[in-house]
Amino acid sequence: MIHTETRGDAHWVTIDRPEKRNALHLEGWRRLGEELVRAEAESRVAVLTGVEDVFCAGDDIAVIDEAESAADVEELADALYETFWGIERLSVPVIAAVNGLAYGGGFELVCAADLAVAVDDAALALPETTIGAYPPYAVERVGESCGRKRLMELILTGEPIDAETAHEWGLVNRVVGDGELEPAVAQFVERIGESPKRATATAKRLARAPEDGARDRIRGALSQLRRDEACRAATRAFTE
């Protein structure tokens, strides 16, 4: 499900679950976080991507649908929190190499990354509210990049945007054509590798806003949604 490869200064982490459009269940989110931590220890940069023409479709919705008890919800909330805010806490930069569709948690991975390069036919969306859930990292952080009105459009409608729009809104750094994704990422890796590691880590740490209270807010919000019958029905309808 999660493959890794070291290429020079970069630790590439690839989500490989094509039968689920690279959607992640609980163990997948945990594995992803673990591999990113390993990148911090072994490389100058972590690069995150997916197989085929999908970056990541986000959560495996069955995981949300099966979250029945308070403990289930807390476990899911913590897995998401540790992944997204874990990216922020890493001392090495994380680059999202967006090779295609990035929905839900996949879009949030793009936003959590320090840099993002997307192919020109990528599609990005936050459809969680349409299936009785919500995008925890996006509501906390994405407005910093694109502004509140655009954030609200993304999370309230669930409508996808294309790569050029994501670039215009400040959600990705570069949009490239077919065959240009890896060279564009390699350019970022090369430039980052020229700087002292401590300087890079310090700059990244100080550029991020504090995360005070985010874990508790996510736990509380997910708990409320899983107790709401309309939300549960929407999630069930999606999985069916």
C-alpha cells in the first residue's frame, strides 16, 4: 500500500492502492505517517505521490461508516491528526507530486505539504460534507493559502477544481505537463539540498502557525457528525 524509494536527497513515498483509487484506511494513514518520519531521519526532502493517474482519493469511506463507538471516532480523528499535523512537524520539507486526482484527504495532503507540483489534468476536491463528514485539516489550514471565501466554496459545495485553479488560489506551486512532474520535483529537491539542513528546518518550523487545540476540535467535530443520523445516512449511501 505504501512504497518507498530513496532518490538522491529525496525519500519518495508512494501510495499504491489503485483498486481503491489510493484511498487510505486507518492502517494506511498510520503507515504513511511512519514513512514520512523515516524520511526525516534519512533524507533532506520527502516526496509524496500516488500510482497510476491518482494521487490519493482520501479516506476509504468504509472507515468512516464503520466508526460506531466513541473509541472508533477518536481513533480515526487521531490517525488523521497525526498524519496532517505530523507533516507540519517534520523538520524536512515535504513535496506533494500530484500525479492526478486528489480528493478529500488527498487534497488535504497536498495542502499540508510544504510545496506541491501538479500535472495539468489533476482534479482536486473536498467532498466530505456531501457524504456526512468534514475535512479536518482543510477547515483549520487551507484558508491561510486560498482565503476564507474560496475555502468555503470548496468545503460547502464539494465541487472539484482543476490544477490551474489550484495554482491561482495558492494551493500548488507549479502546474506541469505529462512527463514533467518528476523533473519539476527534482528541481525543488536540488535547490533545497543546497541549503544547510538546520536552516531549512528552522525556516519551515517558524513559517507554520501554531496547532493549539486542533486534535480536540477534530475529535469533537467527528463525534458530533457520527451521532447525526442524516450524516450517517449520507455516508452509508456513498459506500453503497
